[in-house]
Amino acid sequence: MEVILLERIEKIGKLGDVVKVKDGFARNYLLPQNKALRANKENLSVYEKEKEKYEKLNKEKLSAAEKIAKNMKNVSINIIKQASDSGQLYGSVSTRDISDELNNQGHQIEKKQIVLKSVIKNVGQHEVRVVIHPEHIINIKVNIGRTLEELTFKAEEIENLKETNIGEDDAESSIDNTLKETQENEKANLNKSNTEENN
């Protein structure tokens, strides 16, 4: 289907472009959300008449997105989820979980603006894309932990290791190993005390 774009759409085109898109994408997303018009003679005429209005509207959206992006520089959020000893989550972290946490921090972000590379199914630090506007896409850090203590410990350790010039990925890996060791020691101590009690 050919459509006239009413705003910039990532990887598709900019305001005023006449582009060919998949029918489902147009019917389910572009047209109902007023992001495009069907490209026919009548709508081309409507667009030409309303062009200034659309340009003004886009300028306002872009300006609002710039402010949001500025406020979200270096943003990181913490999410507590139940997980197994190996760090595998019971379930997964959804775009709603992330948008809810961002909104709790005062950032106005909808779940459809969160883009996950893959399903988040384990504890640790994950990088997530937030499409505030096609011209303002940022990455945020999402820290997943079983408890607030675990998240606090990880955040502090990452800072300490970064100060000693270890790369962030190495810091993350080092902390995961430390946490694993701590959990294994706790488990060993628990088993030891249970054995002693039974004897």
C-alpha cells in the first residue's frame, strides 16, 4: 500500500514522503495512529493544504522529544524479579515493567516506545533502546535483581571496579562471579549447619 507519511518513521521515510509499505503495517499501525494517509489524489490534495499544520505539529513533537531525551541521559532503572539460584527469571521482564519504572522516575514513556533486542530472562544489567522520537533514540540501563540488596551491591561494585579502570563488561562479569560465589558459600554453610543439626 502507498501512503503519505505525516511524520518521520524510522527506516521508512520523513514527513511528506510517499512510500510503499506492507498492508498490515499501514492498516494496523500507520493509519489508525494518524502517522500516515492513504496515497490517493484526494489525500495528496488534503496533505498539500494541511502541510503547514503537519510541519508545525512535527516541530512541537520533536521539541518535546528533545527535552525528554535530555532528561533521560545516563538513565538506569532497577527492577526486582523472582529468579532461580542460577539467575534465570521466573517469567521475563516486559516493556510494561520498564515503562512503569521509567514513569515512576518521572519520565513519560509508553511501553510501545521500549524496544527489546531479545526477551530479558535473567538477572544482571541489560541495555534497552527507548524510541522517544524517530530522531531521538536513546539507550538506558536496566538492572534486574532478586532483591534490593543485590541491586545495590551490584551498582556499588560496578562503580568501584570502573574506578580501577576495568571495563564495564568486565566489571559486570566480575560481580556476577562474586555474587555466584557468595550464593554458593551461603548454600554450603546452610547444608553444613543442616548436616550438623541432623547429627
